[in-house]
Amino acid sequence: MAITIAEGKKAPAVSFTLDNGESARLKDYLGKKVVLYFYPKDDTPGCTKEAIAFSEDIAKFKRAGAVVIGMSRDTVAKHQKFKDKHDLKVVLGADEDGSVTEKFGVWVEKNMYGRKYMGIERSTFLIDDKGVIKKIWRKVKVAGHAEEVLAAVKEL
């Protein structure tokens, strides 16, 4: 059965490894708002800007009752280097087997300079404290995105 990802639907049950090596499940965060943002690759220009923007506002997200998790298919070791290099404050999830990106429908065919390949579509999901997806941003443009997400978190 295909999982339908849509606003108002329950977020899929997924598990992943955190940047500190611990295992986590999305349901571990019930009772908190979750900002789950998917990005293509650690330490690339757009992904770095996005992670820094979320990190700069992390105290505001926490005050609003939200946890911010950045998710890519990079390894835990790469995540740790990325966090250390840029002093990132967000939690990073390692989806090494691709199950999380698949279930959220963000593993898509991309096209760059006429070359087609599979990759992560930069997307963000705002999940409420009951595990329901409240807002979805697809094909995210990094500039101003963290502020837009923070405003949506405060409205929940």
C-alpha cells in the first residue's frame, strides 16, 4: 500500500540514525512539533546555507515547541563533520538506506544540464505534536525558508 503524503495526513512511521549515532523514530517526537527538512547533500552550498539558517533560529524553534531535523542520505560520519565544520545546532538524520526519503516521496528524478539522475528534492514537512503533517514545502528555495517555517510553527 502506498503511503499518501499530504497535509492533514499522519506522517509515515520511519526510523533513522541521528548524527550522534543513536537510533530514532519519528514517533519518538510525539508531543513536540517536528520540522523535518530534506536536503540533497552535506557541505554543498545550498544545503550549508539552509542548515546554517535553521541553526541560527534554533532557539526560536525550541521556544515554539519544535525540534528541527535535517535529513539526507549522507552517513553519520559525514553529518558529524558537516556539523562540526559549520557549528550547526540542528539535529541531522542519516537515511543511509533511503527508506525515509522514499516514504516521504522526496527521492525523485532530477535533471541537471540534460543529465537525469535520482536525488533528494529539497522539501520540508511541518508535523504537529500528534504526528499529523500540517504543512509541506516542496522544491524549497533556501533564502528566507527557515523564517517562513518558523512563522508556520508559531501558528500551530
